[in-house]
Amino acid sequence: MALTRAVIQKKSDEKRGVKTKGFKLHVDDIALIEEASNQLKVPQAQLIIDAIKFYLENKKAS
């Protein structure tokens, strides 16, 4: 039996340990993320992860 594209993708995501996460953001915030991602030449997901890690590190110092 052939697997559907969705099932194949789900198995791949589980194997790699990734999960989709969605947020509703203001369009200006989305534009800011896109612009920063382009300027820094990093994927948007990586930019957000780096920003959260940076935020947590600096909150601990406060």
C-alpha cells in the first residue's frame, strides 16, 4: 500500500524530532522577522530560536 505524502512527511518529522508551530503575529512583526532573516542570511526559524536563547540568557543576568 502506497503511503500518502502527508504520512511520509509526518514520519519524517517524527524521525527528525521536529514539529510545526504556528503563531498569529501582527503583519509588522512578520515583516520585521522576514527583514532580519534576509539581512542576517539565516532562516526565519533559526532567527527566532537564536532570539529566544539570547533573550533567556540576558534575562538570567538581570
